[in-house]
Amino acid sequence: MDSAASACVVTLSARCTRIKPRGVLLAFHETREHAITARRARGYLRRLLTSQLPKIGGEGLANSRWLLTVFCADFPQAWRAAMPRVVPFYAVKCNPEPGILKLLVAMGAGFDCASKGELDMMLRMGVSPSRIIFAHPCKRPSDIRYARDHGIQYTTFDTVSELHKIAQINPDFKCVLRIRADDPDARVPLGLKYGAEVCEAPMLLRTAKELGLQVVGVSFHVGSACQNLSTFSGAIENARKVFDEAHQCGFNMELLDIGGGFTGHFDEMGNVMFGEIANTINTALAAYFPPEMNVRVIAEPGRYFAETSSTLLTPVYGQRDRVTAEGVIKKDYWLTDGLYGSFNCILYDGQTPAYKVVRSPLMPEPTDNSTFTSTLWGPTCDSADCVYKDVTLPSLRNGDWLMWNNAGAYTVAGACDFNGIEFTTPGKLYVWSDSAVDVVEEVEEQAMHA
Ligand SMILES: Cc1ncc(COP(=O)(O)O)c(C=O)c1O
């Protein structure tokens, strides 16, 4: 990535200086452009390539990749309307983009942090420790020490070994027992690694008691991108069983954490779709955790808030034709992003990202639309760095782009800079909605005068 491009901030109005975008602020829109179209992206690129960043020049931009992120209050609002009892604690790991965090801080969300680094990031943003859960069932000792010294109260556990570690380093933690609750069809199942079997709960509760610890709640995670609604109801029912067992052990239970697993997309009217998930959860909560139990309910959504917020734009910067023994032309293209960058989501998150062709805004539209079997390579020297093999594409020129919608969850957050290529710092393009800026400004002003 051209460093001038990644550092560039274009200020379009006085409001931008208030929200301090660390990237190129393209526009303000009141509503989210929920399907960033190829036409709109081409317009953005034309503005970047021709007028907004003249000092970088075409070559700098062709070396780059751009992540366009839209900040809008729609997802937090839709959550609140659909599940008023459940406070979202955003899973920072999913996408620690400062704009997403800032907006969620302003909108009153809490945060699921899983390491000292994530805790530190949120505390530095002024988030009170009471709005954070250290939701890692197997924490490194130094991270526990950091949490203790910075007033973090809640953490999860699912083993005897973790209970001993907590007893030794921070016996004041409010401990939340994570139980296993697998959706067998989740895109990323988590149960193999985390979550105690429900039948292990009595033994873990007894151990916590013997060690003098306080168990205050139950958590679960059905797996990322959950498909089956019944997994949530079953998990909430099991959580209630563990609550009852904990009460019998003498614990004062006050927190239910229903984890993540939610996807968020739009219907054809541009409204956030929850499907039936919210109704299923509300019904199960009413049955197993009626309001008179006075249990605080939180969730740890990551993908729901982040996935549709970002669109990735990658130019083609190299290519070759290979002719098969049958005389068929197959095309190879090199993109500026690959499996070591945002497309690590193909390996680690089971994603199959969809793309659209965005023709170079600096070249005339091609007239020949014949298609070829094509392979998309990432930019590193590793031959395993292949984004897609044998897909059908029209003939692309160096300088044409591919646009990848829904690129905000578990993408750049998991990238590394292998081969000295700056995958972790794509150029950033922002679109803020006016109402989102209003919320952020109001909260920042209150903080200034407090
Ligand atoms: C403990 C925990 N909480 C929350 C999340 C976020 O899950 P999702 O993005 O599916 O909502 C994860 C994802 O791996 C997780 O491990």
C-alpha cells in the first residue's frame, strides 16, 4: 500500500474534523448504501484517481486496495428494536475499525474483549470497565493480571484449570461459566475448542465454590454465522438448568450471555434483517429467564455489526494467458489482496466472498464481453496464495477492479504483513451517515464537558 494513500485524509466538511476519520471521507449519506453498486464504486474510484489524491497518482492507487466502510446507526437501532432485553457487547476481534468502535461506544454498546490488547484499546477509548466482558475462557496469565489491574470485572471460564488460574491471580473476578451449545450447521463451529458440557457444570461449580470464587452467570456461543434457530432456544434452556444448579451451590446468578453467531443483512427495502432469530430468542428468554428473575442479558455479536459495513476494492495489477493442450485460453490475474490479507477469511472464516467487476474509471468501457476461465492470485510469492481458481470472468485489464461487498467481518482483522506487503493497512474510505455523526459528536461533547 502506498503509505501516502493510507495516511491521506480528505476533509469534505467541517464535520469531518470532529469525527477525525483516519482515511478518506468520501461522503455523508443519511441512509446506508446497503448494496454498494459497481457503478457507485466506479464513481468513488474516479474521484480518487482523478481529483482527490493527485499527489499519489494512478500508479500508487493501482498498487493499493481500498476498504470502504459505511458508518450508520441502522444496525444498533435494529438490534435494540428486535431484542430490547439483550444488550450487545460487540466482539472487538471481528473488526477493530476505530469508526465502528466509536459509533458503538456512542450508541451505548458494551464490548467483548479477548486479550490485553483489546481491553487496552477499549479502555483507551474511555469505555468504562463495567461495559466490558473479558470473554475468553482460557486467558493468558499476564492478560488476567492486566484485567485485574484495570478494573475489569467479568470473565468467562470452562475448565478447572482456568478456575485455578483465576483463583491465583484475580479471585475477585465475576466468573461466567461458558457452556457448549453447538449449531452443527454454523459456518465456524466453536464447540470443539470452547464450552463445558452441560453435564460438567456441577463439577465446575463445586470447584469454583471450593476455591472461594464467585460464579455469577452463564454464557454460550452457538458458532459463528449460526443457521438453526433451535440452537438458541436449546442453549437458553440449558443455561437455565445451569443457573438452577448454581443457585443450589449458593451462587448469586445475575448474568446470561447469549454469545455471537448473528448475521446481519438487508431486505430489498434496505432494512436490517434478523429473520426469526430475534423472536426465537425473545420467546426462549420469556420462558426460561422471565423478567422477574432480574437477570441481565447480554450478547457478543461481531459479524452482525461489521460484515455489511465494508466493501473491499482490489485492482488487477498483473496477468497472463495460458493455453491448455486443447487450445483453450485460461487467464491468470494478480490482485493486490490475497489469503495473507483480507481473504484470510476464506481459510479461517469459511467465507466465499462474492465479487463484481468494476471497470477502470480511467479507461473506456471494453466492448468485448467474452468470458474466460480465470484464476485470481494474491500478491505474495506463495503459490498457495490463490483467492479463486477457475472462475468465469470477462477479460480484465490491468487497472480494472474487483469489488467485494460484505467484507467487514474477520477480514482485515486477521490479516498479516507476510512478504513485506502491508495487508493490515488498506487505504480507508469512509461514508458516515449524518445521524451517526450526530450521535458520536453528542457523546464526545458530553465527555469534554464532564
Ligand atoms: C467468545 C466469542 N464471542 C463472540 C464472537 C463473535 O461471534 P460472531 O461474529 O459470530 O457474532 C466470537 C467469535 O469467534 C467469540 O469467539
